[in-house]
Amino acid sequence: MTSPLTTPAAPAPEGRWTPRLWGTLLVLCAAMFLDALDVSMVGVALPSIGSDLDLSTSTLQWIVSGYILGYGGLLLLGGRTADLLGRRQVFLVALGVFALASLLGGLVDSGPLLIASRFIKGLSAAFTAPAGLSIITTTFAEGPLRNRALSIYTTCAATGFSMGLVLSGLLTEASWRLTMLLPAPIALIALVAGLKLLPRSEREKDHNGYDVPGAVLGTASMLLLVFTVVQAPEAGWGSARTLLSFLAVAVLLTVFVLVERRSAGPLIRLGVLRSGTQVRAQLGALAFFGSYVGFQFLTTLYMQSLLGWSALHTALAFLPAGALVAISSTKVGSIVDRFGTQRLIAAGFALMVVGYALFLRIDLDPVYAAAILPSMLLIGAACALVFPSLNIQATNGVEDHEQGMVSGLLNTSVQVGGAIFLAVVTAVVTANSPGTATPQAVLDSYRPGFVVTAGIAAVGLLITLTGLRPRRTRQPSIVVARSTVEEAQPDRVPVRD
């Protein structure tokens, strides 16, 4: 069901975008940019926050984990809510909450209140992300126009993440509070522009009721899964607490699936996952973001803890990857049109594996241009190819009234993949921690973690390769059939290929 627009935002007949269409895309890109910006800025500011508010390391962890918990736990609900209540309405309300939570986070003087503000921001992002993506997929027609829009949209995530690293290094020098406050005015500007530019959508009418049990079970299972994974390194992967939590997650997910199979209006229509293309997109998202988050975490520790680089120096080291993604944004859509998503995802995962493998050459006195830059460029090129292609692959061929659901599912795969594989990488490094913490011993303990990130990317590559099909060649039988028709119609002039 296509959502009607009060003011048309369709492209011009020649395929050129109108100013209103560009404005719509920019508003949605601003929200995606803010999500990524917020994640990367907070990490660099944590030491200053801990010192100012007198917070322990375990409490500081929840400033990051609180956001992940709200974001990853509520994405499924956020995606379906956008379909049922209207994408524009859900997006704008959630964006307003995001702005208020940003303002609150910059003004509080208490650790628990700061964590609460981070959870609320994650919760609001769980609604803006799938709503924004589904607005794009229902506004831009499937094909070259949508591919171009999605390549620009997803590029904003990488750009926001890269800029967040640099900005946090600069802002934290003045005050960590600026890193919390910066998203607020940007979100308010996007909100005002969105009220004017975003296409209006009707609520879905024929949705067979609200799947309240599914919403409760889906949200509870995702919240508990993310919470369990985040806490597992501290509590112990083999501890009774962790094992019982995973068992509870399995029970909740089993009941959730049973409820969804019987629901007239399910939170997730399980039939979507019968498509091999859809399943490969979701698993690819898990592997893609999971491997990158693990790599970024270990690389940051390596640069700051072992090499003694400043936060700004570390951010600049990552910048080439983000810059490469930003520069390539206008080209990725046309490349997808020519080669298809599956080939680009496979090529991107191959580049990631090579980039991670090359990074294993690092030592305690690296030459940046020789030891680090090649990996950053390869990983940047991989991100430019994989992330837009995954979004295109997951949303192509999906009915408009299910775009929010699929968008929420894809974003859930991204966030849960990041949480799970970061915890796995952390556990591997912890298991190899040396008894004597010399710099070389610490570096040696990091190497198995880098091997795991490369392995995760390799699994993503293998999954993607299962979807590749050889190009069809022209069969001789077609020629025979054509010549027979021509013989039966001697007066017809044959058309040459």
C-alpha cells in the first residue's frame, strides 16, 4: 500500500530530482548522520565523563551500552510502528525525543541520569532509523532512483561516524558536555525542516489489529539478548547468570515465533524470511557491522593504549576510511545498477578480509602509510560497497506496507551483530591477556581478536557467495526457434541483434 502524499515528492519526468525531493532526502540523511555521530563521539569522551562525574569503569560502560540496549532492543517495534501509525508521524516524534534527550544528556550531573538519557536516545533512534529508511523506499521508485538515494543515505552514516571521531577529539578538549549537546540543535533543525518537507502518510488501515503479544515478546527478547551479550564479558560467558539469560532469550524467541505464526497482523511476517535474498541480507548485516565494530574497538585500544596517540590523532587515523565512503557516495548507486547487490557485497567482504588480514602486520612502532593506511582504505572501500548494497537488497521487492518492518529487521541485524561480535572479540582478547602486561604481550593478545574480525568477514563473504549465480548465456535453442518463426513468415524482414 503506497502512502499518499499531500504534496507530491516524486522525481521530475526526466529522472531529475526536484528541490523538495532533495530536501526530503536531506532531512532523513540528517537523522542517520546524527545516529552515527552520537555513537562515535561518546566513546572518545568517556574518560573525561568518568573523571568529571566520578564514575567507575563499569558505570561508564553503560553510557555506551544504554544506547545500544534502547536501539537494538526496540528496532523491531519501531519498524512495525512506522508501518501502522504513519512513517512521517513516527519519524518526527522520535526525532523530537532525540533532541530533548541530547539536551538532557548535556545538562545532567548524575551518572544514572546520563545513562537514562542515553537509553532514551537509543529508543528514539530505534524509531527514526526504520521510519526514515521506509520513507525513502516508499518515496523513491525501486531501481536506479532508489539505489542512488540509498547510497547517499547510507553514506551519511559512515560520514557521521568519521566526523564524530574528529569532532569529539576537538570538543572534549573544551568540555565533554559539548559532545552530548551538539546533536540537539541539528536534530531540531531537521525536525523543523521535516515538518515542511516530509511526505505525509496514512496509517495502515487493513492491518488486522495490533500484535500486542508479539510486540511485547519481540521487544523483551531483543532487550534481554542485547543486555546478556553486553554483560557476558563481565559476568563470564560460562556463568550461571549468562547461561540462564541466553536460555530465557531462546524461550522468548520460540514463543515469539509461535505467536507471529498465528497472528493476523504480526509484528514480523515470517514469510519474508523464506526469501534467500532477504536472509543473506540480514546475515550479511550481522557479519558486516559485527566485524567492523570489533576491528574499530581493538584498533582504538591499540592506538591510544599502546602507541600513546591522542583521541584526535586516533580519529584522524580512521578518517581516510570515512572520507573514501563519503567521496564514493554518488557513484555507488550506478555501480549497483550495473553489477547488482550480490556481486558488490561479495567484493566488499573480500576487501574487508584483506584489510583485516593486512592489519595483522602492526607492531609497536608502525609507519602509518605502510602498516595502517592500506587497511583503512580497503575497509573504507568495503563499507562503501557493502552497506548501501545491503539496504538495497533487503528492501527491494518488498511491499510498501512492509517496508518499515523490513527496515527495522535490517537495523536490528546491524545492532545485534555489533553487540554480539564485539562481546566475542572482547572475550577472545581477555582470554589471551598476558600475565605480565608488557606492551608487546598486550599487542600479542590483540592479534587473536583481529583474526576473529577477519573470520567474521570471511563468513559474511561465504554467505554472500551462495547467492551468486553465473550470467545466463544465449541458448542455441532460442536461435532455432527464431529462425523457424522467420521461415513461417517469409515476408517479414528479420531484425538483427
